[in-house]
Amino acid sequence: MGDGIFPLDWEVCFSTVEEYKRKLFEKYTASQEYNDFVIGGFKVLTDKIDAILNYALENFNVKLSPVSLWLYGVR
């Protein structure tokens, strides 16, 4: 994975949201003390991810197929 906390797009482009969160957690815990200080906790990140996903699902006028919902980790 890249050097930053967020995985590179090509590293997670076929991941579900939950798989992305697991990869993000692995990177987060590698420098947890620093990341807690800068970000405020891992839950802050996952809450933002969930908020973005919920906004996208509720507000975009695109009919998502069951396959695309699966790809986004929505069950």
C-alpha cells in the first residue's frame, strides 16, 4: 500500500466498503498514536465513510442494481 493512511484507489477499487475499512484499519493502527492525535480516532474515519456512502445512496438519482450494491458492501 502507499505511504499515506488512505489506500490507493487501485488497491481498493474492487473492495466492498467493509473490505476498504479493514485495509484502512490496518494502515491506521500502524501509526495509531499519531493518527489518533491527528484524526481523533478510527471511528471518526468510519463514520465519515458511512456518511458519504449513505448520502450517495440517498441522493444520487441513479438506480443501483443488486450487483452494484454488493460491490459497495450494502447488504
